[in-house]
Amino acid sequence: MKINLKKFIVRIEKVNGMGKSESFWPEFIAGLVLIFLLSFGPQLIQFVKATVNDTEGVSFSATVGPSLTLTVDAGSKAFSTISAGTPKFATSTLTIATNNAGGFFTQINRASSTNTLFSGANVIPDIPNGNNWTAPAATSTAGPSAAWTKGTTVSLGFRVASGATYTTCGAATAWWGTLDNDSASTLYSGISTSSAPATIANCNFYNAGDVTQTVVYKIDVSGSQAATNYSSSPITFTATSQ
């Protein structure tokens, strides 16, 4: 009896691929991603766009502080020697600078309640129209001022220039007349003796630079006025923002 024994060879090879169970999870995750994109894709795209193109703005604010200065061209004025019937003049130029949007108003007053010019018991009257200038109310058209009559008006008077001869901001022609040529249309008043300042001009608008106002003084005396040197108590100008 003859027996052939055949040789069996068994080869074992390493398999790198995954089986069914091992390939399940990647496919599952890929499916979830696809569902998410289909469901939320537009919103996600918009979110990405907004994030990429987002902007921020900055706004500014600033405050400019108020300022006002007032200067007078000279601290004293001299009429020199006065002869009866021959009026003499002097002026004060006020320079005001303010950044106030509503402009400013100017006032006048003096501390003493006596006549402006005096020498002991001798005084020079503050007329025409009395010696106490007070600004009219807002509804008034005329001020407590009057025309100067040569030879009759013997006094110290003042006015704010309102015509073309001097540069003045805010002078009311109803208060001071329409002309600066010393005619019947040129009005004067006595300097206020009140302790409270009285408005003489209202420059009620914004000016980018310096503003000037001219105050004109006029004096005449009678033939019987005592011959001596006269001086005055201080006269104060005040500029106030409005």
C-alpha cells in the first residue's frame, strides 16, 4: 500500500485594511458633517462673512472753552482847556475779543453818584437828558438821550458811535442817533451814576476776531463855569458774554 503525503504550506500575511466594523466611524462622521452643512450652511457662511468683514467706528466730541477780553485804548482822557461855546471831543476805543457764539453786550457805570467832573464843590453837569443813563427795555425804541444844542447844552455827554465815522459793533441808532457828524441826528446822554452797569451796545452775534466799539465824549461849559481843573471818578466799561 502506497501512501503519498502532500506538503501543505500555510502563508499568513499582514492585512492593513479595515474590516466593516472598523470603517463605520469615519463614514458616520462624514455623514454628520454633510447633514450639518446642508442644514446650517447658509447661516454658517454668513457667520464666516460677518466675522471676516466686521467693522467698528469711532466718533469724536470736543468742547471749546469760553473766553472774553476787553481793553481800552487809554486809561485817561483830557479835553485840555475849554472855552464856553466851543465844544470839545474825546473818544475811547474798546476792543473786545470773545469766542462766544451769542456775542456780547457792553455796559457803562461809575462808582460815584455825584457829577462825573468835579473840583471840590464845583461840578460840570452830566446832561443832556439828566445824568443817569439807563438802557431802555427790550420793547423800547428810544433811549434816554437827546440831541446836543450848541450854545444851550453845557455839560459832559457821551454816546456810542453808530454811523460810518467810527467802527462800532452793536450800537442802537434809536439810542444814539443815525449819524456821527454831530448833527441833530447825533444823540448824547449823561454818563450813568448808577452803581449798576447800564447797557450801551449789544453786539449779539459771533465774531471770529477782535471787535471795536467807539464811545464819544462831548463837553461844553457856560460862561459862568468856575475856572479850575476838573477831574472825574472812575468810569467802568464791562463786556459780558451772552
